[in-house]
Amino acid sequence: MIVLKTDNELALLREANRIIAVILTELKEKIRPGITTLELDQWAEQRILDLKAKPGFKGYPGPAGAKPFPATLCTSINHEVVHGIPSAQRRLQEGDIIGVDVGTVYKDYYGDGAYTYAVGTISASARDLLETCEQALHRGIEQAVPGHCLGDIAKAIDGHVRGRGYEVVRDLSGHGIGRQLHEDPQVLNYYDGQRGAKLKSRMTLAIEPMINAGGYAVRTMDDHWTVVTSDGSLSAHFEHTVALTDNGAEILTRL
Ligand code: MF3
Ligand code: CO
Ligand code: CO
């Protein structure tokens, strides 16, 4: 069931997701060679609390066999796709790329957004991968209009990514968001030939393409969380939470 949000709910979602934008913007200054992913996580947790929200991912139940997610951020470096666990052992190095996904809860409503950062100077090929993923997200958002279908979002993302010679990860998707982090509908990033559900005003969606420089296949590490590319190729992830209105998509996590 897809929940359409009231004005009051949209106001709370705006605040939860504005905080995401603050975190992702301020992280640009923090992400430097030498910092650990645990330091980033500790900073983000305190900043979210200062902004009167709570971390949205901490304690989130995992897949069978996994412990609940232990941190505020998901930090995924290079060939890690998503859901990397922050660690004092992981120090960023010049030339890395790092996807940071952050969640908040504000008065029972969730915020969710992600950005992939360059650590210092990165290769031209890594830069191109990041640009393509961010562009693909915006191509998808352009299609998030009442009257269109979920398949239009998928087609726009997939078309852009393949046109640039990359692959969209298929095992993970975007989602509705509101009182729960993951609500209906699933928002696929690849086109499976289905038109999918009709989009309506007041739907709130997290749109989040994950793209690989190599093949689309991924696997999960022994920690039960970290998803990596099967072929070891670089991966990028960008995510915005949007609210659909009669005037198009309002990006609630706009940086
Ligand atoms: N933020 C992810 C998403 O974009 C989900 C993270 S799973 C969690 O949907 F356990 F870390 F919360
Ligand atoms: Co996310
Ligand atoms: Co999400």
C-alpha cells in the first residue's frame, strides 16, 4: 500500500530530510585523506542529535543472520556499493571514492539520502562514474511526476547509465519513505519492461541509483551488511528523497 502524505506529514518529512542535506553538505569538508569512517560516523551522530533528530539507521533490523545496523552512516569505499559499516580501522586515502548514506528520524518521520565523495584527487574514470550516477539520479527525479509511472523513473536512470557504459545494480532499489524508512513502492533503477504503479501527488520516494563501472552483479560480505561488486569494480550511489507535487518533484534532501 502506497501512503499519500498529508500537509502535516510533508512538513515533518521536509525537516527530517533537510537535516540529511545539512549532514551531506558538511561532510564535504570532513572527507579528507587520513580520517576514519568511524570518525565521520561519530561526527554525524552528534550533529543529527544537535539538530533535534535521531539517527535513522542505527538499530535497523538486518537480513536474517545479521545484527541490527550498528551506526549512523553507511560508508562504502571504492568497490563497496552500499551498507558499509563505519570502522576505526578504515582510513580514507587519496584517490578513494566513498559513498555515504545517512538516515534521520524527526518526530517519527524518516529522512534518507546519499552522496558519493571524492577523497582528494581521483582518477578521471572515477570522476566520470560519480558524475554519471548523480546525473542518472536527476534524470530519474525528472520523471517523478504525477501521471507518470515508476517504470518511467527506472527507464530514465537505466538509459542514462547504460548510455555511458556502466551498469545499474539490480539487487537493491529505492523505496517509499515516511513513518517507515522503507515503504511501498519499490523504486527500481533498471527497466524490467513493466510500467509499474502510477505516480500520484503526495507520494514520497527515495530514489537511489547504485551503478558499477563493471558488471551489475553484487554480493554481501561476511559482516552480513557490506555489499560489494562481484568483479571488484568501482561503484557509486546517490540518493534523494522527493515529494511528488502537481508541479513536479520537490527534492527534500537538496544540498
Ligand atoms: N539507507 C539505505 C537506503 O537508502 C538503507 C540502509 S539499511 C540500514 O535505503 F540498515 F543501514 F538502515
Ligand atoms: Co539511504
Ligand atoms: Co533509501
